[in-house]
Amino acid sequence: LSDFLSPDEITHIGFAHVGNNVLISRHALFFAADHISIADNVRIDAYCLFSGGEGIRIGRNVHVSAFTAILGRSSLEIGNFATVSARCTIFTSSDDYTGATMTNPTIPADYRGANHAPVRIGDHVIIGAGSTILPGVEVGNSAGIGAASLVKGNVTAFDLVAGVPARVIGRRVDGHLRLADQLLAVKRREVPNFGRQRT
Ligand SMILES: CC(C)(COP(=O)(O)OP(=O)(O)OC[C@H]1O[C@@H](n2cnc3c(N)ncnc32)[C@H](O)[C@@H]1OP(=O)(O)O)[C@@H](O)C(=O)NCCC(=O)NCCS
């Protein structure tokens, strides 16, 4: 049993770009879909909410698990083979918490001090369930983020971070890179264009 949309239904959402073999739950919600670009073999599960902002680019073989929200006015890039586990929230905008200005979108912009900044999640990153990523964060390639983490600053490639706020707790190994090369080689033999499309 599946609640994934048919290719025609996906076309009707009006994405800027959508690749081949993309699975999108009919219970996912997209605002400003024309600012959202999705590469091949991506899966987006039920109750995800994407707000297009200045642009969302999802790389190939990315999984965005159930109840994940992408919110804010700036841009988000998620690299190839990245995993966003259930109930994550990625913010590209956040209100001013100092008290110097008013907060929330019912208030005119002149009275608010919201911060809008792009977020970049690298290739092969894995984000544990229930984590929150704040505006301006860059998560380096192959980094890992433990469950229920609050990521306020940049994460170095291959670092494993966790906690509130997230701190380095270890390093990831690079076995997944060799396996990805093998997988791409096998797929290219099956489908000559596999893995060469623009993301
Ligand atoms: C991050 C993670 C992979 C680390 O696992 P691990 O390598 O076995 O790490 P350990 O349990 O040995 O913990 C190492 C240290 O990090 C801390 N830590 C581990 N995970 C943490 C988390 N999510 N938040 C805060 N601290 C965490 C531990 O308390 C421990 O601290 P200490 O050295 O002070 O005692 C794992 O804890 C985790 O969060 N996995 C996410 C799983 C998930 O969300 N899956 C969803 C489906 S993909």
C-alpha cells in the first residue's frame, strides 16, 4: 500500500525541476513549488511541509522522512545521498529572540528583526530524528547529526555532532563514499544516463 503521487500528479504540483523516479506522498505540502527543485530518486514522506522561500534544491537519492518541515524566506540546498529523518525542522528564517524587536509573521517587517540566511546540507549527510537546523548553517559533506539536536553553527565534514546545542561527539568513516561509487557504476550500466543529470 502506498500513498505516493503518480508522475502526472507530481507534474501538476509545478516544481521548478523534478527528476526521474521521485516518490512524493500525497500528504506532503509544498508552498511556492516553482522555487523547489528535486533531483532523481528522491523520496518525500507523509506530512512533510516545504516552504519554497528563495529556493530549495534537493539532490539525488535524498530521503526526507515524515513530519519534516522546511520553513523560511531564504534558500536551502540538500546534497546528494543525504537523509533527513522524521520530525526534523530546517529553518532559513528565525525571529529576533533578544527582545529588541517584535516577532512573528502577523507583524509588519519594519517592527521585526528576523534573520534570513541560506542553509546548506552537504552530500551524504544524515540528520537524526527530531533535529532542528537554524538559518545560516552549513553542514559539511558526510557529517552526521544525532537525534533531537539543535544545530546553530556550521558542522565540519565527517564530524558526528549531537545535543542541544550540537557538539562534536565523533567522526564518521568514509565507507559510504566507496559504496556510492559502486552503486552509481552499477546503475550507469543499467541506465546510461543515471547519475549524470543536473541536480
Ligand atoms: C548520534 C548517534 C549516532 C551516536 O551513537 P553512538 O556513536 O553509539 O554514540 P554513544 O551512544 O556512544 O554516545 C557518545 C556520546 O554522545 C552522546 N550522545 C549520543 N547521541 C546523542 C544525542 N542524540 N544527543 C545528545 N547527546 C548524544 C552520548 O550521551 C555520549 O556522551 P558521553 O560521551 O558524554 O557519555 C546516536 O546517539 C543517534 O542520535 N542516532 C540517531 C538515530 C536516529 O535518529 N535515527 C532515525 C532513523 S535514520
